[in-house]
Amino acid sequence: MYKKYLFMKYAECGENLSIGQGANISIEKESSIKIGNNCDILGMLIAKCSSKITIGNYTTIRGNSVIGSAEGITIGNHVIISNNVHIYDNNNHPTPPHERIRLCESGFYSDLWHWKHSESAAINIEDNVWIGERATILKGVSIGHGSIIACDSVVTKAIPPNSIAAGNPAKVVKKIDSEIKN
């Protein structure tokens, strides 16, 4: 019950929100998290640097998954994010070698460790996407509606609608027949 209280306090939450035991939320001032109706959250949501995380209706984020934003992450309706998925719209740290030396020498809890010092680019995950276990979605990626990201994939580039993507880096391996059959 306490976990749900935290989400209700720090995020804008829709109706029928289910918060699991392992769920957690971390939000800095100026950032926002919006969760739609009938969602199930068992993972961690982190919003920093005036970022915005938006989650649509009927979406689930399973156990040990982490959604970390320094810019913006939009997740559509009817999205399944499996266990142990990592979705980050930022590098978490500077990438140039000399900057990493400064980072370590500044002390392991200095301001240089803050995400505001890393590159970031918004992520957009459209409706009816399924992201398999242990997948990683990196900054600047968009995943088209109806797509599937295979287990253990690392998505570094846009995935078109109704596609199955797999591998490291993830590549489209199959198109999905999107016709509705009766």
C-alpha cells in the first residue's frame, strides 16, 4: 500500500493503477511522470533534469525493469515491458575519456555524476509494443506500433511499425501481419 501511496504522491496516476512490491519511483523537481488508466507497474521509474515520462493506458512494466529519463520517454497504450528491461534516454555519464577521468576524480557523489551532464534524446514507444526480457532501449529510439523487441536485444535505432527486432544491435528480422483476423 505504501508503494502505491508514493506513486500517487509523485506521479499523475490514472484509474485502476496496480503497483507491485518491487516498484519504485524517483522524481526530481521540474520533472513529471504521468501514468494512464489500468496500468501495472512492478519496475522503477526515474525522472531527472526536468524530463517527462508518459505511460499510456493498459500498459505493464514488469519486475526489475528501469525506465530512466533525463529528457523524455513516451510509452503508448497496451505496451508490455517484460522483466529486467532497461530504457534510458541518456548515457548516464559523459562518454569522452577525459570527462570520465574528471568524473572519477571529482568524487563518486559529485555533481558531475548527474544525468544533466550526459547526452540525451527522447524515446517514443508507440501502442501495442512488446519488449522482451532483458532488452535495452537506448536514447533517441522510436519503436513503431505493433512491434516486438526480442529478449536480450539492444535497440540503438528506430524500429518500424509491425516489426520483430532482435540482436545487438537490434535489427528487423521479420514483419508482422497486422491484419485483424476473425
